[in-house]
Amino acid sequence: MVKIKFIEVKSEIGAGTRGASLGVDALKIAALVYDSALFNKIESTEVKNENQSLFDQAGSPYAKRIKDIYTVCERVAKEVSDTLKKKKFPIVLAGDHSTAFGTMAGIRMARPKHRLGVIWIDAHADIHSPYTTPTGNMHGMPIAAALGEDNYSNRLNKPDKATIEWWNKFKNLGGTSAKIDYRDLVYIALRDVEPEETYLLKKHKVKTFSTAEVKRNGVEKIARDALAYLNHCNSIYISFDVDSMDSSISKGTGTPVRNGITEKEAGSLCGRLVQNEKVICFEIAEINPTLYKENLMAENTYEILQRVVSQIYF
């Protein structure tokens, strides 16, 4: 029997649009709309954020607020690691996606000998580095950091020495320079990718399931194929960015993209994936209730969260 623990990460300093820090509370409001006692039934802890740094200068234009994001990721890593060591199932409710790197670091801290598989359900690859980022926003870098990837051969930027030192420290959080391998990464609903990211995905033949494949083959087959592809891994982590859903649904997020999956497909997909015994951590990120009316983004996502929780014994 597995006991779930919510880890609330109300951080938004890795995003370019304000408001993602309110996503967790928006989920709780959605629970009230559904007259659900979920947040009373499940143990929850909140990781201290550094959102006050938004009132300061962003620092490096190629890795904005990296020092503060490192601090938050360090806290997330410890909380995730401690939760797993206590044989609980962490469900991370995150603001912007930059802190997903802390989640992966925490899993590796708790399971240092395990090969970690990652299923990244997202419109974006999030595989930029300070050398390639077009924005400097670090919610576009967690996968690159987890891979230990600089993509130096496709560099567009010339970060200064301090930025490079912080980036190297960031990648090594938790004591390992690479948390995952390209062979252990799966994308679902990926569709908004820059050329520098495309280069890496093609070079390393990263497994990707498009929205069209989800619709053509159905959620059950996509989930089965994704899990089969990662069968060689000891543990699997699933990160669900709400912008994986179509922009007609995911208006309440900072980077909505057309031609995504539906909320029903997302719920079925996530619910099916967490049934696998190798899945040890699930995450939701990038709900921004300031960008859409009546909290509909959070309400749609809450239904997905309920589907996930219902598939895990607690």
C-alpha cells in the first residue's frame, strides 16, 4: 500500500509571466467547487519559495534568477528525497516548471542506483541551456539541466563567467552531474520546439509521441508504448505541464499552444501511467489562474489530479 504526500511548490521565478505561484491555491479552490475533501485526506507540505526575488533585478539575462531557483530546487530535492525514503508517493504541485529539476534531483538522491525514466507531458521540450535560451527563463531548462546538457555546439548566447559557474553548480545539484539519460526520456504532446532543441532531440533520437499519435492511436496504446519504452528503467517520474492540453483548454497558463490533447485525454493518460508500479513520483506544473476567467484551468486540472490519485492506494 502506498501513501501519497502532496508537495506544494508555489514558485514562479523561473517563468516569464507572473501568476504561476497561485496555481496550487487555485487547485484547492477547485476542490471546494467539487465539494472534495482531497486536501484534507492527503498529507501536504509546502516548500519555501523565493518569489520575493521578483522585486529584484533578474541577474544574468541567460539564466534569470538562477541563484534563487537553485535554492528552491535544493529544497524541493530534499523534500522529494525524504518523502521517497519514507516510502511515500510524492505528488508535486508546482508553479513554474523550473523546479521540476529539483524533483528529479530529489529522486536521484533517494534512489542513487536506480535508472530514472522521465515522461514529460508538455508542449515544450524544456531542453535549453544558458547557451541557447531565447528568453533566459529557466522553466525552459529543467530537462537540459537533468541531462547535464549545454548544447554548446548550437550556442546563441555568450553567458558570463558567473552565469556559467552557477549553471554548472545547478546541473550538479544533489551530487550527480546527469540525473537522466536521453534514452530514458519520453515526450508526449510535444509541439513547440526551437531549432536548437530539435537538434538535440534528433541527434539523440528521443522518443516522442505527438498529439496526432495520441488521437490516432488512443491514450491506452500511447501509455502502454511509453511505459514499454522505459521498461529498462528502475523508477519512472511523470511531469505534467498543463500546456500539453490544447490552448482552447489551457488558457490559464503562461505558454498555451494550439493542437494539444484534451482534458479528457490528459486525465486518462495520467491515470493510466501512474498505475505502473515503477512510477514513483507525479507532478503538475504551470497553472496560472490570473490568465483565465473563473478558475477553469485549475478546475480542469483538478479533475486530472483526482484521476491520478484514484489510481494510487493511500
